Amino acid sequence: MDTSGAETPSIAYKVFTFEESKNARQESLCVSIPEVLDPQYGMYVWPSAVVLAQYLWTHREQLRDATVLELGAGVSLPGVVASRCGAKVILSDSTRNPLCLENCRRSCEVNGLHDVDVLGLTWGEISPDLVLLPKLDVILGSDVFYEPQDFEDVIVTVAFLLRKNPRAQFWTTYQQRSADWSMEALLHRWNMNCVEVRLETFAADKAELAGSSLPGSHSIDMMIITLKSGEDEQRHII
Ligand SMILES: C[S@@+](CC[C@H](N)C(=O)[O-])C[C@H]1O[C@@H](n2cnc3c(N)ncnc32)[C@H](O)[C@@H]1O
């Protein structure tokens, strides 16, 4: 009997195998993600995560030795893939959701990743942990745009990080849940550019990726968000 007072979560493991044939060689990467049998956000792999992970896998050469931060990581499939591809990874989730931070740590443990840092970072809060982050090359966010009232908080955090790291990029995938949602005005207000990355350009335009049943029938999009450069701003004024 567990007398600690803490309930042991029921865990199931989902395996993802990414494959690509490159220079006449078949390369593959297999990761196992522990999911908590609980229908809350951040407890299992969301459809957007496998699409972002596929992008990371197909851009793995760019990730070698890069410093990567994942926001709202939950069970952290993209962060785990980035780390296995040679990036120095920091996983984060809300400070108000210690169970998700536990999920981040569990995913690292299961994949033998001992040099990944896990931090509580709440969107929209400029905390000491956010300010003290090292220099970043890539910021990841899979399905972090799902509650319209949180969009600006996510954007504020990303804008803060891109101002500190003007050459960094925010790679994000999201599920289309409503035709009314638009981030254009927010990106303009926070002086950021966004480019859509078409899923077929990285072989993610499929219902089943990495040997999983995800993303299924969900419509997922990907964007790369960067800070507007002085040149972009001048072009806008002209
Ligand atoms: C829809 S889940 C996506 C989880 C994971 N990225 C994936 O795609 O599988 C949203 C994640 O954002 C986290 N989150 C929600 N609100 C947050 C906030 N205000 N600050 C930081 N993380 C937050 C949740 O804890 C959860 O892990």
C-alpha cells in the first residue's frame, strides 16, 4: 500500500520511430514517451507534437550543438527528439503545473537524457528563470496556441526571448480549432514576422507519422516566428 499520500500515476509508453533515407543510408531514431492516463493537457502527446518532432528530425543537422528551449512541453516529444538529435535542450512548462514538470523529467529519464534541464516557465511572466536562460538558437512550442485568452501571454514570452536572442527562431505547430483565430494583430503588435511551413516540405502531410496513429485526422499547421529586422520595419514604413 502506498502510504506516502501521493498517488502513483498510471503510465503508458508510446513509441515513435522517425526514419529517413539520406545519402543512400537509412537513418532512424526511436523515442519512447511516457503518457499519464489522465485527460488533462500536458499529460499525453498532442497531435501537433508529432508534426513538430518530424520537423526537428528532418532538420536534425541544424540542431546539432544548438541550444533549444521548449515551452509548454508537457510530455516533451519535440524536446526529447531535439536532444537525441544533439541539441542542448531546456524543457519548460507552467510553474503552476508541477505534474507537467514531472512529465518532462520522466520523458528524459525514459530516454536516458541526463543533461536536459527542466524549468517552470509560465507564459507572460518575466521570471528570474526566464531572464537567466542561456543564449538560445531555437524555441519550440507544440500546441501552445489552444486557448485564445493565452495567445498574448505566449507571444509576450516569445517576444522577450527573441529580443534577447535576435537570431533565434520560434518553431511552432498548432491545431486548427476555429476559423476565427488569428495571430496577425498580435504578431504585428509585438514586432514579429511569421512564415508558414507547409507540412509536405518535411513529409508531415500524413495521418500517421513516426509509426504512430498521430496526427490522425487533425488539421495541424506549422509557423516559424522571428523578430522583425530593421530592414523589415523600413520596408513597412515605405
Ligand atoms: C495542449 S498541451 C501541449 C503539450 C505538448 N506541447 C504537446 O504538444 O504534446 C499545452 C501545454 O501547455 C502548458 N501550459 C498551459 N498553460 C501554460 C502557461 N500559462 N504557461 C506555461 N505552460 C502552460 C500545459 O501545462 C501543457 O503542457
